[in-house]
Amino acid sequence: MSAQKRIQPLFQLDGKVAIVTGASKGIGEAMARGLAEFGAKVVVSSRKREAVDAVAETFQNDGLEAVAIAANMGNVEEAHALVDQSVDAYGGIDIIVNNAAANPVFGPIQKTDERAFDKIIDVNLKGPFELCKKAYPILKQRGGGSIIHISSIGGLTPEQGIGIYSVSKAGLINLTKAMAQDWGADNIRVNAICPGLIKTKFSEALWGNEPILARFLQHIPLKRVGTCDEIAGLAVYLASDAATYCTGGVYLVDGGHAAT
């Protein structure tokens, strides 16, 4: 007789509904796929309709449950509409992954003008706040849920060349902790993932530049760039019942960068 499985079922997300922003590519797409592979119904969201339609169609062709809803997280009305449309599609929300991010400048902070500053803060910090605030009563009514904010190691120590982006990600870490404090009694868990250097189009200015990459690798004990799937596994864990005692946490996926 085989042993009864106690731990494996905790990772299953059957019956759960997940919103993943910035899910048209990179880390967002990998996390959305991971959640779907473990049984969640996933709302694939990003700014461009064609992009999210393509990802959702790929998931559906692979036998996964997904719908596409376009939304610009820098627009409060669209962030709120994403919640309403997700409820219309699947009847509720259990998991939110705030992954959408913007960084229109690369260089010293004095080169960040007001328009770029506002865009970074609106997308990276205000958008997640407004999305979660809108979804809060739905999560509470369903007996709780899991919110995962994708921050950055730059939110812990500012990264050269992306200073205001780092500021926004530091704010997202504190937003994580504030939500965890205020919403814990409602069984809404809120955690942050801080990726290090991950090979995505978004971070190509870093890993695609040989001198910058060489400097990074000097401080990464694993001596390589990370992959999107290496973020997705942690997201699945934090979304699942395997992590029901985890809230207010800040989890590094950085190849050991913070240890140096």
C-alpha cells in the first residue's frame, strides 16, 4: 500500500482564480503558466491585447485554463476594471501576482524627468496598490487569498542605473508588509519576491551589456543569470496552501547576490 500523500496536495491550486499582471512574457508569463499547471484558472493580463491573447491561447492549447484581459497598471480605472472583468470571467479571485513594471530610463537619477518618475511609480507601486485594494473585499469574502508582489533586489539596495525603479520596488516591499499587517486577520497573505538578474527582455540592458554583466557576476555566487522558471516555482509555493503561514515575507531569488 502506498503512503498517503500529505504535502503534495498542498501545492495544488485547483478551483483557485489567479490574476497575473505583466504576464505577456518573461517572468510574468512563466508564473502564469506555473499557476495554471498546478490547476489555477489564470487571468493573463498586460497592456497589449494581442500579446495577452497570444499567451492565453498558447495556455489553452496546452490544456490549461486561462483568459486574456488587457489592462495598463499605470491607469487606475483599468486596474479596477481588471478586477471586475476577472470576477465576471471566473466568479472570484484568490491569487494576485503583481508583476507588471516600467522603467523607461537607464542611467543616473538626474536623468529621470518628472514624466518618467511618475510612470515608474504609477505602474510599479500605485497600480499594485489600487488593484489589491479593489480586490480586497472579494478576497475577504472568499475566506482569504494570496497576494504576491514582484519587487527586486534593487528594492533592498539601489541598483546603479535604475535608481528610481529601485525606489519604487523598495516601496513595494513596504506595501507588502503593510498589507500583511492589515489583512492578516482576513486570511489574506501578502508576500514579495525579489528577483536578482533574470534573463528577460526587460533586464536586457543589464545582462546584454558585457561590462555590466561581468560586474554583476562578480557578486553572484552561482556565477550565472537566473531564468524565469526559477521565479515561477516560488510563486506557486506562495500562492498555495503549502505557504499558509507565510505572510509579510521578502524572498530573494538572486543566485546569492545578497550574500556577497
